[in-house]
Amino acid sequence: MVQLMLQAGLRISEVVDLDAEDVSLERSTLVVRSGKGGKYRVALMNPDLKRAMEEWGKVRGETDSPAWLLSERGKKRMTRQGVHYLIRKFLDQLGLAYYSAHSLRHSFCRNLIDAGQPLQVVAQLAGHESLETTRRYITPSEHDLRKAVDSISESKE
């Protein structure tokens, strides 16, 4: 679930709504049937996500449930609250108290921008209707601002 948000930019609701039939390992695609505002889109898997999805598919095994992510109890579809809880638990274990599940999606967008991808491409991959929405994801960090200011200094420390 973490990889789906970090490597494909899926929202929590899109992760929990994902069905096994929406995952195409052959095409390295994910069908998002009910994105924000009920929008349909196809998300792409990079090699890291594809590998994680293949591994999860083996763990998931055959089941009567159409859901791609299943809860530990009862083999039912995970809930949004369950995903929030698990991600919060993982982040806390890593000492990342200031981050959230949504931070993973933010990182997806930011990583694309840092890799030199155009804003329009990032917006489409994230399922944003407006470029203004995408711009909010790329607000420079304090580190980015410091680097910019330091780049015009004649003194190199």
C-alpha cells in the first residue's frame, strides 16, 4: 500500500478501492475506477512498484474477494482507517512523526518534479484536473530555498 502511494501517486481511497482485476502486471498499469470526483484513470507502475505488486500477489494468493489489499482479519477489503493506522504505525516506527499517508502521494509528485518531469505530466499522473492543484505539491522546501540562496554566493563553505 505504501508503494502504491509513493510510486504511483494513488490516494488512500484509490488504494482501498483497487481490485485484483484493476492490476495488470503484464502492462504495468493500475486502473483507478473511482478517483477523486469519481474520475477514471490509468496509473502506471514503474519497475519498483511492479516488483512489489508481484510479491504482494504471491502473498495475497487466491481468494474470493475482488479487493487487491485485504485485511489480516477475515480477508476483507482494507478500510481507509486501516490504511491510515498501518501507515501511521510504520511512520512512527521510522521516527517520521511529521509525515502522513498523504505525504507519500506528495513525495510521488515531488520526486517527479525533482526528476525534471513537466508539471503537465505530473498533473496527469497524479490525476489532477488543474495544474494549480499540482503546484501545491511542489512548493519548495526550506532546503530547496537554502540551496537556491547559497548558489549565488561567491563564498563556498
